[in-house]
Amino acid sequence: MTKFMMMLVSVLGAGLLSGTLSSFVLAKVRGSYSIAVATAVGMLVLVAVLYPLYRYLNAWATALSKMFLRTGKKMFGRVIGLIVVFLALLAILYYGYARLWFGVNVYAVLFGNII
């Protein structure tokens, strides 16, 4: 279960990184180069960044899950600590995706002036 949770967070994190990186690179090269060159540069940057990430994703997920288990176990106990850390990471990713896709602070939209 722990490995599944960390793989889920890792895949979502890689997707967010990919989207953010694509937007950033294309914003920089879109105005200066032709569509063909800008597309090629964007693809090359994504491969250069994401290939190592995906190659080592399993090892990183295992190492991170062990670290989170130790930290969560110290703070809340093994199961509750894992769930709290998992939900916190999902909340961060949720914010990042809402910011990337819609350009808004989703928590301000959801909770208004409460937070």
C-alpha cells in the first residue's frame, strides 16, 4: 500500500513537473523560433529532464516511502502518519495542478476567506 501511494504521488509529481516545464520552455522559445523549432526544443528539454526522473522513479519512491514512514511513525504512528503525509502531498499536488491548468489558488476558491 505504501509503495502504491508513493508511486501515485510520484507519477502526479512528474506530470506536474512535465506540464510546468513545457509551459515554461514554450513561453521562452515560442516568440523567438518557428513552431517546428520550438516544438523540437520543448520535446528535447522534456526528455532531458524526465528520462532520469522516470528511470529512477521506482528507487526514489521506495526511498521516499521509507523516509515518510519513519517520519510519520514518529509523529502519528505508522498508519496514520502515512495517511497524513500522503494527503498532505496530494493537497500540494492539487494546488500545483490547479495553478498550472487554471491559474488559480484552488484553496482560496474553495475556502474563500477562511484561510
